[in-house]
Amino acid sequence: MPLSAGDKLGPYEILTSIGAGGMGEVYRARDPRMGREVAIKVSDERFSDRISREVHAVAALNHSNICHLYDVGPNYLVMELVEGRTLEQRIKQGAVPLDEALRIARQIADALEAAHTKGIVHRDLKPGNVILKPDGSVKVLDFGLAQVEPRAMAESEQDLKRSPTVSLAATQAGVILGTAAYMAPEQARGEPVDKRADIWAFGVVLYEMLAGRRIYEGKTVSDVLAAVLMKDPDLSKVPPEVRKLLRHCLEKDPKKRLRDIGDFELLLAEREPAPPAARGVRWFGLIGWSAAALLLAAWLHTSSRVTEGPSVALTVVPAADTRLAQVGSHMSVPQISPDGSAVLYAANGGLYVRRLDTFHATKVPGSEMSINEPFWSADSGSVFYVDSSVGGLIKVRVPDGAPEMVMQLPGPTRGGSADGNGTILVSGIFGNGPYLLAEPGSKTETLKLPGLAKGEIWYPEFLPAGDAVLFIWLPADGASSEICLASFKAGKLVDPVRLLKNDTAGRYTPAGGGRILFVRNDNLYSQRLDLGQRKLVGDSHLIAEHVGSGPGMRVDRADFSVSRSGVLAWRPGSAALSQVTVFDRKGRALGTSGPSSPVSSLRLSPDETRLLAWGERFWLIDVGQPGRIDLGASIRWMFWSPDESKFIGWDQGRIVERSVNGSGEVRELGEGQRHLQDLSSDGKQLLSMSPTSQEISSQALDGPAEQRTQKVVVGASRGETVSSPAFSPDGHWIVYAVYSSDRQSGGIFVQPFPGPGLRRQIAATPGPVQWIRNGSEILYESRGGIYSIVVDTAGGEFRFGAPVLLFSGLRFPAGSNPSDRPLAVSRDGSRIFWPQAAEQPGSDVIQVETRGVN
């Protein structure tokens, strides 16, 4: 019997009908317990115990490209509600371009690989089961659920996109599973199937994207199945780059078929001969390091010309006592100099320059406090970096110049560039900048860019002639990022044009006739830029695979750079994500929460059942569960009210609150800074941090409006920055971390709130810190370890013990900022929540190659 709006199905309230699925009706519903909307698929038949067990196995899948299964009822499934259009709808508009099709295919393959690893086979992969979200990400629906569809196969003239359907005995041989046009031959014969049936369907879907039509068609189901069993696929209608891959996916004999979906990239990589530069990678192993250094030095002597140099390559390995910044972080990009002679990189909190004709790196003076991306001068003789302790841009001649302040900056930045005439352009974040310094000693100007909607310019790069700037544009409305080009005239950015939508910033090189390089799905591509027409022309070409990039719905950065002559410097890796993990006090992982995501901060609910998590966006996560609720990106929801009924956050200069269940309007509580840090246990006081991390302020949320102004409670000394301020449970103390440029005065400090009283140092090394809610202990992270300090505040006095290491091995989320709060702790300190960064094996090196970029 159809359901109507307002009907109840278990605890779920039906909102509206979405449509019909293979197993019955599909409804949009609301889960009042979680305050979220869900999709419910209702079967005409009651599920058996066996099917319920199988569904629970599917629910254990936890992957960003898989639609999450939340719950199973007697005859219904509760799933993540995914907004977007189906791949089937996209294909109806025409064939999908190769780059777009491969981007979609890679995400489908990632989802399949995650399921196959768990022993789960989809059985019904088709374009109608793939959702394309507005942000460009892909969700695969109905994983492993073909076996719960209740209807039997029937020979008819029915719509072949919904047939044949599947019986409850789906795991038994002799029962046909799936949808006819996408079935593997063994599936069409009613034989048992394994993951290779999904690989066949993957090939069929990829073909359909590229050709704009299905590979197997017929008037009836029998006609389609006959074509699947007997007809060889015609691959002339798809680009030659994918034909080898499709032949391996569409082998009728499953024994000869591609065995693992994760290997499909290898077949794509072989679609054309490796460029000569790639074959030069092995030179050092043949001729020895000394001879190689001489050859490289000879090449560097002439590398300033915009030509392709000899085919040589090297691996930059940091010294034994240093470690490169984590892949995907704001300091992880290796910056090759414009003339291709040296590489600039971050390691152990400082910057190093390694000339490519030597084997030793030199440290850039005064760079210990740089927290944002450095960049080279146009003549390759100096480097620039941001010193957060003085809030300015520093210039240093390398290798042995003295630090020189060249520009005051009001807040953090995201990249910069210098032309050959002394002009410097530095990005600003949080709605600030970009900042322009026309010449040394002049006044810094904040630029506007007419022609683009509200948003931010990140990673600007002057093109060699200095009359144009390449940058990535991040729209304020959360839409997809775009690589853009603007003219630079009379100190102004004008006439912007959009080159392509992409998650990461692009880099330009005149080599190869003028190319834009960019990363997409962990692969580095090159495409010709026609500067006269101000547009990209021709096809993109794969340059390197497995290139590291940052986290996020919009990734924004990738770990590579390119010189004027086409020398590449890059970090091996992949998009850096984090998995919220709960540890006990001995460091044993007790479980995970939510999917792998770009999470850098956590806030545990007072009842310890849910987490507020944020990175590029804000999410609500159930502790120990794989799903999450997207709270958006426009309002920074960062706190729970003491009674857990409301979220409190920041929105465009205002402190705001809203109901956790989403009912009611957003209510303003007062003005406030963006970098909110902690809320007192009674909900009456907020702590926030200045954009430069120089001050910690408090603000009342109750009482008369005129008394709610911010008051500075901590001011950093010269050469210091502060972070992670947190209230004690009784609200009479605050604890915070101090970072110092001399590495002598930093650590963890406690001082009375609101004062008076001096700060007291309780630990010698800084890191994210949390005062647990029973008041007896302070926990903090430092250098990958969790430390405990026992404290006692009885009688208004503060007493503390020595720090004790509980466990080590934590990996800090990539792309983290001083305002992030990755550490959350249960009331009694027995459970420690941390967004554990994904491991990146082999990423602690820099690859430098003079391979061609065309």
C-alpha cells in the first residue's frame, strides 16, 4: 500500500514519494532521532533473516563514493539521501567527454574496490545506480542489495532499465541477477557470480558514457541477454585511450577478465608510449651519482632557456633528522625555482633549499614560524614566506641572506607570486585579499576582481611576462573551484576568464608551447594554453600518477610545481583524508566514526553520542557509525549548547545558534570573530582567537548586549603565537598552547579566567589541548603523542603533575591550521577522538624530473 506524507514507517516520518525502484517504492523521509532526511526503499515482501544479515554486512561499508545504508526494517531499507542527478540522466544529454568520464569512472572504481575488499559484490551496477552530486563527486547506490530485490525475472516488453529484477534466492545458481543490459555473461546464464561481474558492468557503464549509447540493446530481455552472450563489443565508437581497458573488462570468460578493479588505471596508463623523459628516470641507477650530478649541473647551466632539457630525474630525500611536511598540508608543496635549478620545501617546521647540482639542503634563515605556502622570487635568487609571529611576509636571499620584512599581512594566506619588476601578489583567506605590493616600501593594497562573483583568489601566479595572473577561484557559495586567468594592468586584475573547473590550482610553464598543469583524481595533467585566445586548447595529457593533494570538498592545492623550462617537482601520494578514530588510553583503536573525510576539528556532544566535525564543511557524525549529516559550509557550527538542543557557530561576523534538529530559524547572539575556540560548560562565555594567533579573547553570550564585547585575556609575546584555548569545566581557568620562534618559551600554559593572575607553564611542548570534563586532567597532543597532566583546582588553587605520555602514533590531519581543534575527549578521559590522517606510504620524498610537459 503506497505511503503518503505524514505516514510513519517505524520511527521514520514520510515526507514525499521519490519514485519507484527495482524493489518497490522509494520515499523521502525524516529521522526525528537524528534530525536528518533519509531515503527509504520499501519492499512488497518481508525480508528474511538471511537477507537482514546480508544487508547489515552492506551497512558496514564506509566509503565516500558509496551511498550509506543506515538501517533495515522488516521490509524496508533506510539509506543516505543523496542529492544530484543519475549518470543515466547525464548520458541522455549525449556522450561524456573522456576526462569527465574517467573522473566518474575512477570514483565508481574506488567504490567497487572498497566493497570487493569486504567481499561484497554489487551485482546491479548501471548508470541509474550512480548519482552525480553537484560538487562533482559520485555516489554508487544499492551496493550488494540486488540480492534483496523480491521480484522474479520475466520475459516482457518492459523498460529494460528496470529489468530483469531479482529473486529472494539471488545467491543460488540458476537465478538471473541484475539488469539485462549490464549483466556479465556468467550472470546472464544464471551462474554464481563474484567481483568480476561488477568489473564487466563497470566496462559496460564506461562504454555507455563515452559512446552515449548502451553497448548491448534489444527489443526484449532475451534479445539483450543473447547479445551479451554472443556479440563482441564494438569498441570503434570509444576513444582509443580506453579500448585496451574495455577489452580486459569485457572478456566473456571471467577467468580472462580484469581480476581487480583497482588495476584499471594500469591499463589506462599504457594507452600511449611513455614519453622519452619518463624513460630517463633510470639514468642515476646506471651512471652513478657523481656522473649524474655533473650531467645535471651541465644542464642547469642552460636551463633558464624555455626549452626541454636532457631527460634526467632525481629523488630528493630529506636529511635523516628531518621529515617533510605531511602530504596535502598547507606546507607540503615542493616549490621548484623558476629557473629549475633548486627546490624549496618544508620539513620539521622550517624551510630548506636544495640545489639540484648538490646533495645537501640549506635551511632558510628565520623560517621556523612560516605557516603558509612559501614561493620564489622571479629571478630564483630569493624566497618569500609568512612569519605568523610578526604577521608579515618575509624575503630572504638564498642561501645566506638575512630575513627582511616586505609586507604586513592581516591574516593567513594561500600562496603568492612575484613578477620580475618587484611586484608581489599574495592571496588572503576568509574573504581578505589578495594583497598587492607594487614596489618595496609602498603601501600594500587590497585588490578586487570585477567579473567574478563573491569568493576568494588562492595560489596566484604571475605568468612570465608579468601581464597576466593564473589563480584558483573558490566561489563563496561552495560551488566547484575553477582555474582562472586574469590580465594584470596598471596594478589591477581585470578581465578574468574561466579556464576549467578543477579541485586544485593550476601551474603554468612556457615549456611545451605554454601549458597549464593541474591535478585531478591524484593524477597530474598538462593542457595547452593559448594566451592569445586566453583559453585551453586540445586535449589534456597525463604527466604523472599518484601525486599528493590536499583534503576537502574543494581540494585547492596539489603537491607539485613546474619551472619555466618544464622541470617538475612533486610529492607521491593521493588526496589526503582523515578518519575519525576513537582510541583508548593505551592507543588501541576502538572504532571509527563517519566516512573518510577532510576533517580537522572535532567537538563531542555532552552525552558523548555524537560529534560535530569540520574541515572544508561541517558535519554531524554518530559515534561509531559510518554515516554523517552535512551541515553545509556557509555557517561554521562549532559548539553544542549545554543541553545539546542547539548548535552555536559563526556566520559572517555574527555569533548564531540554531536547533540541532533543524527546526526554527538561525538566531543571532551577537557579533564575534571567526576563530571561535571554546564554549564554557554553562554556555555563557566564548573563547576566540585572532586571525594572526596573537590574542585570545573572551565574549559573554548572556546579559546586556553592550556587555558582550570581546575582551583580550591572552596576548602573545613577541615571537610567540597561541592556539587551542579551552575552558576548565568550572570556567575559572583556561588552558592553551604557545608556539615560539626560538623554540624555548613554548608549551602548554594555564592561567586564571577572567583574571587576574599570571600564566603557568605545565608542559614544554605545544599542541592541541583539552581539559576533560570531570576536571581532573588535561590531555594534549604533541609530535604524534597524547600526553596526560593530572590537575587539581580545589580551593581556587591550581596544582598539576608532570606530563605522562599515554601513547604515540597519531597522524595530524593534513591542511590543519592553528585554529583547528582535532582533539576530543570523553568526560572520564577513557576515550580519545582524533581525525587520524590516512597513511601515505612512500610520500616522504620529492620527485624532480625534466620530463616533457607536452
